[in-house]
Amino acid sequence: MQNMDINYLLFLQDLRYATSDVFTSFMQWVSSFSVSYIILLPALIYWCWDKKRGLQIFASLCLCVAIGAFIKLTACVYRPWMRDPRIIPASFPNSYSFPSGHTAMGTPMYLGSAIVLWQKKQTKILAILCVLFALLNPFSRNYLGVHTPQDVCVGFLLSLGCLYVAWRAGDYFRQYPEKENLYLLVVSLISILAFLYTLYKPYPLDYIGGKLLANPQRMVKSAYEGVGFVLGFCGARYVEKTWIRFQTTGWNMKGFVCGVIGAVPLCMFYTILKDFLHSSLGANWGRFTWSVCLIFYIIALYPLVMKWLLTKKIHS
């Protein structure tokens, strides 16, 4: 099986060389977009269209990122070029390989959004595009030589599982809303215990030519991101359902204006805030803080601003 993986990656590598890397930039864009600005789509769904389904998309995203990080730091699988020197990737990510974090992060947003967008005739084309990008994103990770087929397949299956759990949980809490706070607390505690496990478990220390293949202190950054997403979501959901309780605007001019206003700071999370927190707090705690702030902004903070703006407009 490993030889088949390597041969497949070598085939894609030869294809990159044969085409003079003409598709490499596009694949890098797909890969980057799938873990960054695509989050605008489920955010707009949550703010403007379907609050309940939007919330389920973000629940599946946070769950998938956290579980993916736990598996990644438990399995400790090296990147393809560390296992076979013939693999020359288009970039050199500094983390373990299994499962694919890009797949685990992008797929819930693409497929979750596609489910909602398919409900209206006007947005069916956008839903189809989301499905195509949900498939193209994991392929891009193979094409760039940074993941094996197993990495992306497990990341994809994990995403489907988390989407299913989030959808069922959302329907369950609509019937029994009094139980949601308990589940939020339990999930938060489990994520903290899993985070502590990844910090203090032993990691492989393999050397080649006197050089450490993977530095555990750098590998654990995904654990900080995973627990940040989960704690940020649980805290934001509790705050929103307890005190804010905003209503979606609908797909109209009011919703368009609110969406544009909310999207500007959300883009700044990726263009400014991420680097600022990393430089001021360090890679690990900066990533944790950024993840908490990102999810809290989407789920609770901006809905509070929306509610204030709309209330002020009505009073005026």
C-alpha cells in the first residue's frame, strides 16, 4: 500500500514537471483558500440565511479540526518526502501528515454549505461548486506532494462523520434545548483533556544525517488550534444562546449590507490578526488565541453587533 501511495505521488510529481508547474499555483490557491476565506460562506449562511444550519456547519468544523489534530499527534506519521526522498513537494509544511488538516478543515465548510445552498434553485450552482471544491481540495494536497491518498481520504471521511454528528446533534438540541449546555461543557472538558494528552505524550525522535525529522515542540501547534476552535465555539454558543439570541437577516439588501460589514473584520483575521498574534504570543498560543477569537467573532460577537445595528435602525 505504501508503494502504491508513493508511486501515485511520483506520478503527480512527474505531471507537475511535464506541465512546467502550470497548475501548481492554482492548486496552492485551492489549498490555501480552503482553510481561509471559504469560511466567509458558512459565516454568511449563519448570519443571513439559516442560523441553525450555519451553526451546525461550524460545529462540524470545530469538531473535525480538534479530532483531526488528536489523530495527527497520536499517529505521528511523517510527511511523504520524509518517508521517500524521491518525493519533492511544492512546499514543506511543518507538521505531521495523517490525516490531512486542510481536508479536515475545508470539507465541512464546503459540504455543509452545499447542503444549505442546494435548498434554493438560485444557489444550486454554488452548491455544486462547493462539492467540486470539496473534492479538489484533497486532490490538491496530493498534487502538491504534501499528503498521501490515505491522509486525504481519512480527513474526508472524518469530515463526513463530523457533519453527520453535528446535524444529528443540532436536531436533537432543538427538541431538548435544556440539555445543550451540559453537552457544551462535556465537549469542552474532553477537548482540554485531549489537549493535555497531546502536550505530554511521548513523540518519536528520529534523525537522518544528524537532523531531527520532526520537532515535537513544533508539531503540537495543531493541538492548540484544535482546542482553540472547540473552546471558542462552546463559549460563543453559550453566550449567543443565553444573552444575544440574534435572528438572521434573510437574503435581502439588509442581509447583504450586514454580510459585507461582517466580512471585512473576518478577512482581517487572516490578513493581519493571525500574524500579529503569532509574533506577539508565539506560534502555539498565538494560534490558540486566534482560533478562539475567530470562532467567537463569527458565532457571538458579530451577531451581537448585527442585533444592535438592526435594533438601532428600527428605533430610528
